[in-house]
Amino acid sequence: MITYDSKKRILIPTKVINDSINAGFGTKRLGDGRKLPTIFRFLEGNKTEYGHIVIPQQIHSANVEVLEKKQTNKLIKVEDTDGVVTKDKGIVLTVITADCVPIIYADKEKGIIGISHNGWRGSLKRLVQNVIHKMVGMGAKKESIVVAIGPAIGGCCYDIDDDRYYSFLEEFESYADKIFQIRKGKRHISLAKLNYLLLLEAGIKPENIDVFPFCTKCDAKRFFSYRRNTKEKYGEMLSYIVISGS
Ligand SMILES: [Zn+2]
């Protein structure tokens, strides 16, 4: 389940968290995740024990990096990357999104965590499967990995042009009836659904995947949306996961 914590102003992926793993998908009420003070204020306000904050550059790639504790900087910016994983304590993995799909991963038994920013390009390039592959390489077991797919633009609002449609169709023809829909004569795609199917394909159990069901563009009260907010005030939501400790 993904539940709302009104005090923290984040959505909590209940399958992922435990006594030592802390994770959440930020809402608009938390503030703009692009601004560092939002992240610091949030972590300190919640008494999260941490040593480093990891900020991937988010270039719409399928690249995944492993983070280790031998870093000295408090703030670690990771270039050319849309997915980050770690098994060390005190490393806060973050992404920011406003319509793209934030995804949080954990093998709680092995203590291996990950997060990714999945836009249309990352989804097309199967970024989620690269994250799973990386985690398994570090010792995670596919059957015990739990995943939460966070707030993203829904199939209701995400229309795509013909070029993009045919790129997806070519890659995922067998999923066509599940991921596409036509609304008012336009083709739409659900990236959350596609990423869910890609996780199943990678061997993740359906009962270990939670999907947040509402759309960031439809729900203006809780979420920033790139497509809705381009002309007005725009921000991005912070999502994070950390194994507490330092
Ligand atoms: Zn919508």
C-alpha cells in the first residue's frame, strides 16, 4: 500500500519501509524538491540519521550507479544517471519528478535499496530492469525485492505524438493493449503501467509491487505537474529512500 502521512507531507510505500529503511514520495506540500533547503529541512525535521544525500543528474538515461560510503562530501551529485542503488547505511538516495515516474526498490532481507527517475525515455530503455539487475548483482534476491511506483502522470493525461507512439509500439508490441489508450482522437500511454509490466518481466512478484493510482496532472492539490504547470508556478516532488544510520 502507499499511504499519506500528513505530518511528513509524503506518501509512504508501506511494503518498502521497516525499522531501518525509511522511504517516501514527496508531495507539493513538502515544497520544491529541486531546492536543497527543502531536502535538508525535511530530513532534519524528521530526525533522519544520514551521512550523505545523493542527487542523480537525471538525464533521461537507463544508467544506474552503485553508491558506497567511502564518499567524503555530504552532498553527492551523480552525473549521467537516472537510477542509484546502495547497501550502505546513511546514504539518502533521491530523485525529483513532476509527471515522470519515481520508483523505489528494496530487498529488506539483504539491506539493498534503490531509486529511479523514469521518464518516457528511461521507460523505453527499460531503466527499471537495469536497477533490478544491479541490485541482484549486489546480492539481492528477485523474489524478495519490493517495489513502489510513485505518483506520475496517468494514461488519462499523457498524450504522445506518432513518433513516440511508434517507438513504444516497436519495443513493447505485446503490451500494446495494456499500456495505450485513445482519448479524444489522441494516443495516450501509461508509463506507470509499462514500468509495472517491465518489473514483472524482470522477475519481480506482482504481490511485491505497489502502484500509486492517481495522476499528477489531475491532482493539482497534491502534486506538481510539468504538463499542467508549464505556464504557472512549477516545482518537482522529492522522493527518497535511506537505510538509517551513519
Ligand atoms: Zn490525469
